[in-house]
Amino acid sequence: MLDVLRFFAALSVVFYHMTYRLNESALFTWLQPFTKFGYLGVDVFFIISGFVILWSAVGRSVPDYLISRVARLYPSFWVAILVTSATMLVIRPERLQPLWAIAANFTMLPGYIVGNHYVDGVYWTLAVELKFYFLILLRACCFVRSSTSRAGSGVAGGYCGLLPAADASCRCNR
């Protein structure tokens, strides 16, 4: 059920970008009354993801958690970078990032390495996701795994889940 909600949250953002972007030409402007609040899907997506990611860390060791996250995210992201770069090279070569910026994108952190040189502007969300993974690692390392600390751990994890949403909200509306 949570994956379905995340899907619709992401879809609302896609429709927002296709129909209701200020200062840019938009497609399907007749849908604007229905899609103008689609940017809120970023917050919903990150809040749900925060819960799901925290839940996926329960009962795992730190190395197991790291391996599962890297194996889940990086291979498909690397393919996306290559496809996006190849598409830009063919369709809009003037917007293709330099090779050093494309290489920095493979880390998911080009904003911190080379400035704001994302191969695709929507990739900034992955840097936010990596911050959250780091917070989950802190949770795993800093909280005792006894039954009395589970409530405190859950509260801390829930609080950490709000941080990426706040960061996403700020970046999405710029």
C-alpha cells in the first residue's frame, strides 16, 4: 500500500512538471487546476520513503543495510545517467554537462562535489535520499538495540524522516 502511495506522490510531481511550471512553457495547460499542487507530492514521497527506509533497516547490521541500499540505488542510477547523457547529446547537445560533471554525477552528490551540475535536474532528490540514509546509519550506530530504547529510536527515526521532506520542499519550490 505504501508503494502505491509513493507512486501516486511521484506521479503528481510528474504531472505538475508537465502542466504547471511557472516561468516555463508547459504542456496540457488545461490540466493546471488539477495539478497545481502536485509539487506537494515531493513531501509526501519523502515522508513515506522515510518510514519505509527506516523500516527496511530494522534487524539488519550496518554493513547489510549499506550493501542493500547501494545495490538498490546505484546500478539503475548509473544507467539513468548514461541514458540521460546520451539523450541530451542527441537532442539538446548544448545542455549536455561536461564530462567531469557527468563523472561526478555517478556519486549521486555532484551538488557537493562540483556545484549544481546535475545531468538531470531531478537528480537532486537522490542527494536528499543519501542524507537520510546517513541519518539512518547514525540511528543504527547511536541507539542501543534494547527493547526500552525502541520507542526513542522510533521517535528519532521519525524525526529524521521529516528532515528530507523539509529539504525537498525548499529545493522544489526554488
